[in-house]
Amino acid sequence: MTTQQHLDTLKQLNTQLKPWHGRFDEIAELLSLQTAFAEKLARFAIEELQLNIAVMGQVKAGKSSFLNALLFDGRPVLPTAATPKTANLTRISYGEQPILEVEYYQPEEWQDICQLATQQGDTDHTKVACELVQMVKLPPQDVQSLLVQGKQQIEANNLDDLMGKLNQYAGNDGAYTALVKMIRLYLPIEELKGFDVIDTPGMNDPVLSRTQKTKEEMARCDVVFFLSRSGQFLDQSDIHLLANQLPQSGVKRMVLVAGQYDALLLDDGFNRASLAQTEANLTKRIYNRASVEMGKLAEQRRQAGREENANLLAQLTNPILSSTFAHGFVKWPKDRWSEAMQHVYDNLVEMAEDEWNGYQWTKADWLRIASFEQLTQAYQQARSDKQQLLQCQRESILPEAKLAFTDVLGCLKQSVERRIHTLKTQDIAELEKQQQACELQIKRMSSRLEHVIENQLGEINEQQREITQELKQSMSRYDQLKTRTGTETNEVSYTVSTSRWYNPFSWGSSETRYRTVSVNYQYLSASDAIEQINRYARDCRNDIENNFNGLISIHKLRLDLRRTLVEELQTKRADFDPANFRATLERAINRLELPVLKLDMDDMGKQISRQFKDEIRSNDQMDMLKRQFNQALSDVFEQMTKSFAQSIRALAQELKTVQECLHHDLTESVRNELTSLKDDFDKHSQALDDYFVLLDIVSGGRIQK
């Protein structure tokens, strides 16, 4: 079968299935398969194909900084997204002149966001919707005009002009940012000819229309760079992103990057004797993590029949440890360093001096830590392999499409056969009896889930107490400020007689002379105090996040639910036939999501930085610094443990909501199924005839080859 024949088959099948639209979810999936397949064929019909290279990762994973360094030599062309609300999808392409193309939300999409903003609740979707609505400062008529317009192109004179315009549509304070769904940049950069680079939003974008747009764009990607923060490498959020946003097929090459490596060096370096020891420890830790997590994800894909995708993930066991900042330390002049870069640089230099026996960073160290040569090689290799990658993509279009088609068609056939069996062997009274039995089973499942959740929350609360106690005890490792010794040079004056015995006129004369004297003094460093406070805050945050995000595994929860359902569905009760509802239950399980804790850490040492200069010499000032330092550590502990406790309560509520939603969704699905069946029983003979026709269609009997 050729690609055109497969497309014709999909078109013909979807035309034949129109009378049954809305009856089975699989029919809508078949229509989506047709649309996606047609788009891929259209792409490869173009004479000069673009290779699509995407950058994936959570918000604050450093995607925009990475692309700015890779494409623009560190110039902040792409604004960094501080929050999910400003994390827009951006596609960068070649153009003869700088052009910014903006795609706004459709009016109905924006209406959905506004409605969501009015709802009660503390979910991410609700929060982001509220933030987006509040960001809009334009009059309602101007907002509506932009939404109806749909797309807008803005020309720029040069790259600097484009950057200024772009900030209005993608910056955190941009006048139009809240209304933008996607951005496309056309830039006169020769290296972009034949290539598109896509900067994707972060993890679990709360705006559903943006999520769908991202999935559509990702489905067209050939190469993916996945950025994960070294400090929380491949955490639950990353795994969720890889599992849900990475296409099941299509991507032909992946590069795994442990970004922001400098932050991890700061966290771990204080506990090591040298830079070499620190790097060895971190490399081993990150490689082990990659091997375990990628292995798990690959096995899941393999079990789902996605062998090519599984092999792609299984190869990601040696990620590139990278620091964009370290790259900038060597390659960019200091006047282009951001405040954050300068702060990291100062801390790394000071740590090396204090903890590694006065070690001085070298250019080779920065370049090795940056690993930008490796990243550039991976990027350039993808560019060099363009034709090979596109050929692989072209060759896989039909096999991948047929695999997806077979899966969906098989599910549809099973659903139709179940419906026919029900209509032939049962009546309304029996179905209503089954409904009651099924709803009773759902109540039992809900009760069992509640018990599981209560047990888990008990374990979580116990672990919370243990973690809180450990954090309190660990404070003693940070509460000692080292007294430093400084040296200053003072000029001392002294009087010298200039009288000479042989010159009576000089008798009694003198002159003042000067000499320099080195004086040692003791002092406390405000920078030391601030760094100790921030280290304690980082360690608290990392301990809490790592423990919290490991408390509940969505995969384990789904597995436990599935086991519970299997046990319940295997009942031998004569009045309960689970066959009609098994697929419904499975879909409900797959929709389950759980929150991921993220603690935003403020500058805990800002009070000290405002009040004290770096060197404090007087005893009174030293005593004051020590008091404020100890108070700041206590404040960190209180703030972090309070946030931790709040997150535990939020998790408990979220799990309760999951339980309630599962109960509601399952019950609603069962009732909808019964309603549909009742409609069929009202016209029993005609419904059976229709379903036999449908079965004949999906079995291939009426599809022209």
C-alpha cells in the first residue's frame, strides 16, 4: 500500500463513519489520524524540506537561555519565561528580514480561559487563567479585535528592534503577552536556512489550547533537545513531560541535557575536597539517574508496541552536563553578563578558594563545565544529517501511520462487537440491573481507593515529620560563620631631624617622612553569611522537593488503581458483567494527574545584603550580623517547612479530588453508556442492523482497496 492509498483509505473510512460520529471515541481518533497523516504527506511534498529541531523542558529549565547562547551568541533575543503563563511556543525560521508573527487565541479559546478564571479552586489551570486575565490591560474592544484578527505580522529593522517588539508579545510584562498562543520569528541568519528551531512551553502547560498547539508542533519534530535541570534531574515533572508531550512516533534523534550544571556544582562542591571530586560524583549520580529513568520509560513504550521510540529513549543514558553561564564566563564580555551570571560566578570562585584550598578556576574548567562544544557538535551533527534524518522520517510515515491506524481500528471493532453482543443478549431491565451493580462496584472501588489514599497520607505525614526534623538538625551545619583574616596597608608618618653639625643653619630643622605598614585584622564576611543562608535554603528546597515528588508516583497510583479495578471486575456475581465498562474504566485511569511540588526560593539573604557591607570589623557589627544570620536561617526553616506543610495539605486535597473525580467520571460514563444503549434498544432492530454495517466497515469488508 502506498501513502496515497492509505490516505484514501482513511478518507473513505471516515466518510463512511460519519453516521456514527459521537457514538464511539475511536471514530474521532480516526479523524485525527487522517488529519495528522495528511499534514505529514503535505510536508514531504515540498521540494526543500525544513528539518525541525525542538527544545523541550520545564519552565525555568533554561531552554531560552540555551537557544540564546546557541543561536544568538548569548544575546537575550528570546525572553525567559518566569512562569507558565508566559511560556509560549516559539518557532524560529529563516527570513530575508526580521519579522515577528504572532498567533493569538481564538475568541472561543480566550472565552474558555476567562470562564476558567472565574471558577473556584486552587488548580494550576485556574491560577494561570486568573493570571492571564489579570495581565490584560487593553480595553475589551481592543482585545476582541486582536482575537478576531487571529494572526499579526510585525516587521523590524534589525535584531535589536525585533527584541524590543518581541518583549511586548512574549515578555513577562508585555502588553499583549497574555493573548498570545504562539510566536514565529523570521530572522536573516544563514544557519537557519533549511531548519526550524522550536522553543516549547514547559511542563504541563495549564492552557489547554496551547498544549494542543504544542502537541501539533512536536508531532512535526525530527530532532529533540531535552533540557532537565541538574539540581532536579529527571524529576517527576520531567518524566511526565517525556511521557505525555514527546510524540509516540516521528522524532528520529534525541539529545538529553542536564542543564544549569553550575547550580549543582554549588550545591555539592562544599561537601567535596576538589573540583575533580565534585565533577566525578555528580557525573556518576546523573548518569545513574538517566540510566534508571530512561530505562523505565523505554520499557513502557516497548510494552505499548512503540519499539522505535523505546530504542530512542533507551540510548539517553549519558546526558550532556552543561552550563550556559560557564560558557558565557569564557565567551562573553562582562558587560553582557546578567546579574544572575555574576552572582553564580562570584559564588563559584569563592567556593573554590575556601573549600578547595585556594583553587583558581581556569578557562579549561569553564569550557568543560559548559560542555557547549558537545552541544554545538550535537546540533551541527543534526544539521549535517538533515537528509538522512528526513529520509528516515519519510520512510517511517506509512509504517507508523498504519500501526496507529491498526490500534485505533482494533479498539473500535471491539467496541462495536461489545455493543452488538449487548443488544443481542440483554434487555433494558438487565442493563439497568448491570448499571446498579456497576455503580455499586464503583462505590467499592472508591472506598478502597480512599483507604489506599489514607494509608499513603499517613506515610506522607510521618515522612514530613522526619524530613522537618532533619532540616532542623541540619541547620547546625550552616550556622557557623568563619572569621576571616584581612590585610590592609597603612601609611605611617614619622619625623626625622635634618640638622647637620657642619651646617649651623640646619640646626633644629626636621622633616616628615612616610612608610607603609601592613596590618592584619579580623572580620566577618556578609557574602559568607548570604551564601550560607542560600545554601541552606537550596538544600531545604531540594530535600523537600525530592522527597515530596517521590511520595506519590502517578505510574504506581495508576497501577494500584488498575489492580483494584481488575480485582473488582473479576467478580463472579451473575448480575455484573464488566465487559461493557472495562474500556471506560481504563480511560478514566489514564486521565489521572497529580500535582508536582515546586518551591520558589526568594533571596533569603536580602536583608543582610541591604544592611551590611562585605567586610564587618567592629565587634558590635559582627554581633549584629551573627544575630541576623541566625534569624535568617530560622526564617528559612520556618518558610520552607510551612510551604512543605501547605503542599502536603494540598496533596491530600488533590488525592481526595482524584478519588471523587474518578467516582464521578466512572459513574457518568456508565450512565452515558446506558443512555446510549437505551436509545439503541428503543430502535432495537434498526440499531443492530446499523452496528452490523459499522462492523462490516471497520472489518474492512466495505473499504475499497
